[in-house]
Amino acid sequence: MLRINKTTLYIIFFIYFYSFLFSQESTKSNELILKELTLIALESFFKDIKLKSNDTISIKYIYDNEKQFLYDFIIHYLKDEKKHNLKFTEHLDDIHFEYIVNKLEISYTKPYRRKFLGEKIIIRNVSIEYFFKFINQNNIISYKPINVSYNDTINYNAIPNIENKMLTFTMAKIPEDSFIDKYTIPIITISTLSIIVYLFFTIRK
């Protein structure tokens, strides 16, 4: 009869639990990805615009309840990282900068497994398109839409941790599981855990 000691069972449990926690903690949140994409878009637009760090830029303050954190993030970046003097005004004059989110999309593919009893994973796609407009002191206008995107493969169980319920646009619909994932895998998993628990208490005796 195959005998499994308690130490082996503890090691198996610890490895499974640790790998589960690590997979959740190492996954970027959708909110963070949107910020990173915003910086890529912003830097792409500003790379050809000659600005000194102490230049004053007029900005017509944008309020959008749904995407406000991204608009505020841009202002914070220009002010604290680029060291520009920002002037918020209803009447744009001199050097001024306008920006708006044209499109924002987050989606997940149908969950799948690389191996029959392997971890359930999905492909995450995040894309955002900004429209930037800039007018310099010589009244020369620069404007263009910039689309940036990101995709990766993540653990299905990480979804609650990467979405922010306070920011609905960081959430996306999850496609339904296949029949095998819905019914067959849970039955096999429960059966396997039952055997492990049975062996654990049997060995203790």
C-alpha cells in the first residue's frame, strides 16, 4: 500500500498555497496598466514638442466622473514629474494642452488550461486611445490620436484582485467556462482533495 507521511502532505499543501498567492500578487492591476499606457501615450506625443520644464501650460480642466482618475493622473505627471507650471483656465491662451480619452477597452478571452488539471488562465487585453492637442507660443498646433495597448496571460483566479469595483471601466465581462471546466474539473478536484484528507487522517492514526 502506498504510504504518504504527514511531512509530504504539508509540503504539497504549502507549494500549492504559495504558488496560488504568488500568482495573485505578481499580476498587475488593470488600473496600473491604464496608468502605464497613459504615460506611454503622453511621452509619445510630447517627444517632438520642445518644452522647458518650467514652461507654463494652460489646461482646460476636464471632468469625467468615469475616467477622472486618468485625467488627474496626467496633471499629476506633468506637474510633479515633468515640473511644468500648470494653469487651469476656462480661456486657453499662450501655450496650452488639451486631452481626452477617445476609447478605453478591457477584455478577457475564454478561460482555458494548458494542461488538463493545470491552472485556469485567460488572456487579458487592455487598450486606450487618447486624443492630444497642443498649441505653442507661436500658435503652431500639434494634434493626433494615440492608441496604446497591452496584453498578457493571467491566472483566472486573479481577476477579483486586478479589477477595482470603484472604477467600473477597470472591469470586464468574463466569458463562460467550457463544460469540462464547469463540471468535470471541479468533480475531479473535489475527489482528489477528499482522498488527500482521507489519507491525512488515516496516517495520523
